[in-house]
Amino acid sequence: MSNAGFKFGPFLLDTEMGTLFRHGSPVPVSYRSLMLLTALVQKAGSVVSKDELLEAVWPNMVVEEGNLSTQVAVLRKALGAAPGGSDYIVNVPRIGYRFAGTVERKAFALAQPESGIHEVDPGPSIAVLPFVNLALDPEQQYFAEGLAEDIITRLSRLPWLFVSARNSSFTYQAKGADIKRVGQELGVRYVLSGSVRRSGERLRVTAQLNMADTGAQAWADRYELVLSDFFTLQDDIAESVLAAIEPELYRAENERFQSRAPQSLDAWGYVVRAMPFIWTWGSAEEIDLAQGLLRSAIAIDPTYARANSLLAWTNAAQAHSGHPLAVERLAFAKSTAMLAMQADPQDAWTHFALGYVQMVSRKFELAIESLSAALTLNPSLSLAHVITGSAYAYNGMSKDASHHLAIASRLSPRDFTQAANYSVTGLCRFVDGLFGEAMSFERKAVQLRPHFGTAWRTYAAAAGLAGEIETAQETLAEAKRLQPSLSLEWVERHHPIVKLQQRQIYCQGLRAAGLS
């Protein structure tokens, strides 16, 4: 299977999938920026008038010309300088813009969804497997997984490096993993694995980097250290990996990885233990467990940004799911997210958590601003792409949403975010009036995550509008089991759908399902 696109410099523009790649890694640009780039590269070397570009980017819409210049600035920043140091996009005063790069039309192979095998060269890309716990104490497993998690976070800060999402990588066990299979299924060129043995205050860590296509070892090292050097170890491994992968790119980037480390390794440990319970759209009991662990971390280090941002996320998620104290939870989530961002504005998770809070609060512009900042800091943060897609969908912008969902699918083909991706895709179909298709996607979401209350709500509304009343009643019953307070009044007051007309359509579907 192949798609048509355009190649220029290190970039590949897939016009069918709606994604821009740099060295095989998705570039976090918005859908409107992507439409602008497409219109320019299709006429590379020629001047494209402002009127033509406005129609291409905002068809059948009346927008101010300033929106175009804003998108051009955003796109220039994302592309960087062309070979030779000039801009890819040249301003032609009073007329329009011209794409100055050398463009080649190109057909290229795509991943085959049914087989899960990636056929296109992934470029600089890596999957980090969970490190193997060699300690006799099984309670130390969190330590091994936390080391891998933090290395993923550090590597993800480089925009030229594609890093497979944590929850896709963690579906494999490093011990005995088939390196070639991991590379094929996740679409990466390298696989990092290792082991950890903790004994009292001492650590023994091994790490190795393998070529995914052949399994050959590209780099390996062994570390003996005390716990106080743990965070330095993470940077050492990340730097060694990058030096082995793309030394020229790494030297040019001159990137440092550190964000503010927590004051206590115990605080870090509580956060790592909480992580598996946060992103699963699981039961209320799991969320309560995660919040307890996060509060323990904050009790040790009140300014620990990651702990505060995750606590903000869980409280906003409770409000999103219909918690009876939604207003209070959302207010607490906002103040906690702000505290996290002030403590470490260079951590993508802090902007991500604030963006999610703003989305749940129906603050669309603020949500997109924060989520865009998160993606600038960490282009490989797949969940941020999902939530950005969700924010656009709640604002009725289904094409913009689908753009980010496609990137999330490439970054994270095997983890729990697939359920969220299905649900947001269903919401996109819903706002486009395709209620039968919306049902299909929401059904897939709840099959993967039975506690996914927001998906059950949209499933019921879509079924009601599709005339599938029996299904609507059944799915509404499940939504109400998870959210006893669900009512038409709750939707009007608290549901994240921004536009009144679309909320009314949503209520119409739920009313058909039997909600009052």
C-alpha cells in the first residue's frame, strides 16, 4: 500500500494521511498549518495569492487576513531553515507567499494496519522497553519501569527523534523480547533495553541499544552507582543513546534533557507507582488509588511539577466523567495545574495537564494554547495529540481533530490511548452528523475500556440520533451506571462541547435514548 506526498529537505508531507514527517517522525503542526503547507508545496516556486491561501485553509469561511500570517509564522517555526539557511516560505509583499524549497512528488509505503508491520523507513526512531527488575524484591519493579519511563521523557524532547509512546513500548517485556518484531510493529529503527538491580542504597544498571532490523548491538554499557546519582544516570544513558543513533544531529541540536528533578527519590517513586492507574480510563477506585499516591509524593515535595500535573489531570478527568463535585474538582485541577507549570515550565506534562483542564472547562482557545506548548516541548507525547484532537472535536472542528488523532496512532499503535482515539474519532463523526459511524467507533472504545464513561455517553447519544433506540437505551444505562448524576441539565452545564447548537444535538440524542 502506498500514499502520494511531497518530499523536501528532511520532510515528507503525506497529503492523504494529513501528516508532516521529519526524518520519519510526525511534526506537531495543526491541521490548518498542514493545509497551508499543502497549498504552497503544490505550487512550489510560484507565488500563491493570499486569497487563494485563505480559501485553501479556511474553505467557505470568512476569516481575517491576520490568521494567515499567524499560520505562516507557526509553519516557519516548525520547518526551520531550508538547506542554505533561507526560509522555506517567502513573503511576496502585498501579493502572497511562495514556497522556496525544492519539492519532489513521492509515493511511499505506509504501515499496514491489519498486520501491524511498518514498511516505511522510520528514520531516527526508538522504542524504550521496560527495564528488567533483577532484584529479589518484586516491589522494586516500579524502579525498573520508572527508569525507562524517564529515559523516554528525555529522548522525546528532541523534535528530530521519533520515540514510541511508553504504553506501546511497555506492552513488550525487555527480557526475551524479539527486537526485530518490536521494530516492525512499532515502526522504529532502534530498541533500547536493560536491567536494574537495587540493593539498599546501591544500583547496578545495564543498558543496550540494538538495531531493530538486524538485532545487532549498537551500544551497551554497565553502571554501578549510589541512589543519589539516579537522575544523573538517566541523562547519561539518554546522551549515550543519542550519540549512538545520530551523532551529527545530536551535536547540532545540542539538547539538554534535565527538567527539575524532585527533591526526593521517594517522591519520584510514588509518582511512578501512580502512573499505571492514571491513563487507563479505569474505575473510580483506580483513580482514588492514583490520587493517594500522588498526594504522598506532594507531601514529600510540594513543588514536584510532575506529581502536581498528574493530580490536576485526575481531578479534571473526574469532572469530565461526571463527578458529583465537578465544579470543585475542576477548580482544584486548575490551581494545581498552574502550580505545576510555574514549578517547571519546561516539562511538557505541565502544559498538557493545564490544557486538559481548560478543555474540560470549555476554554477552547486556552486549551489549544497549552496543548500546543506541550507538543512543542515533547512532539512524541501521543496522549497530548489525542487530547488536542479531543479539544478540536469538542469545538466542532473534526478535520483538525482527525489530524492529531492520525499522529497519535503513529506514535502509539499498541497502548490504551487507542480507546481514547476511537472515542474522539466517534465524537468527530458525531459532530459531522454521521451517527452510525460514531456508534461504531464508540463501541470499539468501550470494548477496550468498559469504564470509559465519556465514550458510553457519546455512544448513547449517537445511537439515539441514528434511530437505534434499543442500543441507545442499553448504552445510556451503562453511562448512568458510571455516572448516576447524568442528566440533560448536566450536559448543558458541564459537558465540554463548546457550541450551544452542538450540545443541543447531543441532548437530542440522549433524550431519544430516554434521558431526562
